[in-house]
Amino acid sequence: MAIYYRGILFLVVTAFLGEGIEILVNMILARQLGSHGLGLYMSILPTIFLIVLISSFELPVSISKIIAEREERYHRNILYHAIAITIIFTSLLLVVGTMLLPFIPVFNSYHPYVRWLVIILIPVISFTSVARGYFMGRQQMGKIAIANFLRKIIQLIVLFALFRFFEFNSESSLLIAIGALIGSEIVVFLYLVFMFIIQFQQVKKQPFSNLNRKIVRKNLMAVSIPTTGMRLFSAFTNAIQPFIIKAALVHSGITAVQATEQFGMLMGVAMSIGFFPAFIAHSLLIVLIPAVSKTHSERNFSSLQKMLQQVMILTLGYGIVAVVIFYFFAPELTSLFFKSEASANYLQLLWPFFLFHYFIMPMQAFMIGLDMIKEAFIHIIWSTALSFGLILLLGSMPEWRMDGVIIGMNTESVLLALMHYLTICKKIGVTFFMKGILQTKKGA
């Protein structure tokens, strides 16, 4: 447990610094790109993240889970099989991606080089995922934290230097913004793969036992395939969400340009501020997947119950403080990006979305560690379907517009968090009373 707490602390501290840098990055982008350019940048990000997700094949999750559950003497063999799977998968994905990306219409509004920058991401993310999964499984969170920090600081340095000393038109500025994001991933790749090679040389010197290739492949696929399906669905819905929101707003009577600008303020300003405290939730997710997997494999339900209580208390503590600050200081916070009353209003209205999202991330780690990926997937489908329905219905009404969109987003976050929580409680033997008291079942 000492490793577990140290991992959380280290990730939280470095993630805090990283999120501070992320705010600076978004401020630079907001001032350089303007509201319309920022809207275009935020619109393409979900598509890029979708490709990143496919490239990773959720190997960080599956490898970390199997490494945490198996004895150290099996790690060498597991890594050999994981690398072989990655080489085959990446080769196929590169071929498919090279053939299909030139014909994906979402890239038509951007510089032609953007497509090929995204192609470069495929092998970079795939092989980084193996190293990331191994370090997560071994609870070596320092390397993960440094990698996450490197991504942010490199992006900030590149953007600041280029935009400070050179002049670019709007199209070139947007290309540079996307290029800096992808370039930072390459730096992370170089760092993690280098550290992985050093660590792997040490693993090769230790006594080892072989696992049947089919067993390793089955264990990896049993996590990677459903988790990828779940993440893929989320990434796909995130990729089409900008178009659904903008379509609803246009249907309500405003122009496409106004819809893009409002979306840019929603995602580039309100979301950037609201997701700032989520570095704690993300740190918990990274640490909890191997920790819950190992504890669950030992059938230690009392430790799982204690872990859940600690996570809920911690999240409630920082979450309430965060949303109170967002609500009462929204104008001051959003003015760091744009002097806009609309973006401040968005930030205030989104407080339920942010608060419950902080709970969702660590609870998804519990769901994965407890082998309930299927249940988590079903929860996401239901909550997303309801959210999109409300966005289209309310967002297209002239009297609601963006307020209706935000109602749909808030509903999704609240519903998903509650479904995750009740399912986890049932699995590990915890009952939830309406008064908010957690009571352990006898014999759990």
C-alpha cells in the first residue's frame, strides 16, 4: 500500500504542474488562433484522440493488469508476447491508416500536412503503450509522471517560441498547434522507450518462467478488446459531439460561424478550466488499475472497500472545493482566455458535469480492475445516448441553445457516475444508504 500512496502523490504533484502548463498552452492558443481558430482546433482533437486510442489498443491497461497480477518471473515472457502483438497490430494499422486517412472528410478544413502528422502518431503511440503498461503494472509511476509532464512542457516551449518570435497566418498557426501536440508525443515516445529498454535489460538477467503464448494473448485480448471497444465508443462519440452540438445550435437559428465560436468557448475555455482538477482523478485512475487488479486477484474485499472509501472521500473533498471556485470566480477565470460573459456562464452551469466526472475516472479504474469492463461499456452507452438526445432536443430550441447543450452534458456525467458507483458497491460488498453512509456487508 505504501507504493500505492507514493504513486498517487507523485502523479498528483507532477500532474498539477502539467495541468498548469496546459492552461498556459490553451491561453497561447486562444490568443493566437482566436475564437474561430480555437473552435477548429478543439473540433479536430477528438478525431486525433480517436486515432491515438486505436493505436494504443489499450495496451497500457491490459499489460499493467497482467503484470500486476502475475509473479515477476513471468514478466519477461509477457513482454515478449506483448511486443510481438504490437508489431503485428501496428503494421496492419499503418497500412489501413495510410489508405483511409486521405479520404476522411473531417480533415478537409485543415492543412494537408495534418493527415500525415496523424499517420506518424500510429507507431509512436503503439510502442509507447507497451512501455507505459509495463511501468504502470510495476507501480513505477515516476516514469509515467515524468512522461506526462514532458508532453506538456515540450508543447508549451514549442508554441511559445514559434508564436512569440514569428508571424503566421491562421492556417499555418493551426498546423503548428497540431504539430506541437504530435511532436510532444514523439518526445514522450523517445523517453519511455529508452527507459523501457534499460529496464528490460535488467529483466532479462533475472530468473524467468514461460507462460503459454495462447494464455498471454488471451489474457491481453480479454482486457484490450473490450476496453478498446469501450474507449473507442467514447472517443467516437467525443469525435462526433462537436458536430452534434454545432448542428443543434445552427438548427436553433444561429450561423455556423457563431456555433463554432460558442463551441470554442465551451471546449477551449470552460472545459479547459473545469478539467484542471481532473489531474487528480487521472492520477488515481493510473494507480488504481494495477492496484485494484492485484487486490481483486487476491480476493481481498476488505482492502477494496477501504480503497473505494478513500477514493470517494478524496474526490469529494477536492471536487467540491473546485466547483465552488469555478462557480463564484468564473468571470475572473475565463477572462484569462477571452473577456466573454458567455464562457463564464458556461463554466458556472457545467459544475455538475465537472464534479461527477472527477468521480467517474477512478471508478472506471475500479470497473477495469474488477473485470467489469462490459458493465462499464453498457453504462457509457446509456448515458451517452441520453446526453446526445437531450443535446439535440434542447440545444436546437431557440430559448435554450447552449444552455440545453449543457443540460445534456450534465445529465450524462451524473448518470454515468451513479451507475458506476452502484455497480462497484454491489461487486465488492458495500451497501449504499440514502443518508450517505457506507456499510460493509457481513461476510463480504
